[in-house]
Amino acid sequence: MGWLGISMLLFLLPLIWFYSFFDAMHISDGSQEDYKNQLLIFPDIKPEWSAFALIGIGVMILLERVLYPLIDYEIRRYIQTTAVSLIFILIGIYMLVRNKKNIAKYDEAEEKQEEQNDEN
């Protein structure tokens, strides 16, 4: 994490805090039933996501080791800041779009259930 200018702990600290905060909200909301009985199971990660992550890491290493020594230090800092900012922005947009799709599916399911209840 040296190229970001922050240590690994400072990078992971907000992630841990947000995860624990939202996990506590879900537990208090009652949306996680039988939370104590769940086993620690790793999420089903699609192989495509792992492949994209490995390709991205490889590109970043290649840029840092081969291309960056040829570029002036100040320009390097701008490139690094821009890359990290764009990654966070794109992840945020992806999360919002995915959430909208989930909300739309939930609304459709509710409408179908209401129609079935009206028929009965």
C-alpha cells in the first residue's frame, strides 16, 4: 500500500468499521435469522471476479515497476490519486445499480403477492 501513501492498517480500518456497523444494523433489524447457528462459509465468488482482480493487480504492478520510473514524481502522484478515486467511484456506482435492481425485484415480488391475495 506504499503507492497509496497510507499504511495497510489505515486502509483496512474504515472497511472493518463499516462492515461491523452495517452488520450490527442488520442484526438489530432482525434480517439475519439464526445468526448464531451459521457456520463461517466463504461467499460464493464468481471466477470472473477473481480473474478481473488478478488482471487488475498485474496491470498495477506492471505500471508501478516498468512505466512509473519513466514518469516525473508529481505526475505519478496525480495518476495514483486519480486511479484510486476512479476505483472507489466505480465501485460505488456498481453498488447503487445493483441495489436498484434488487429493490425492483423486491417490488415486483410484492406486487405479484398482492395480486394473488386480491384474487383469493
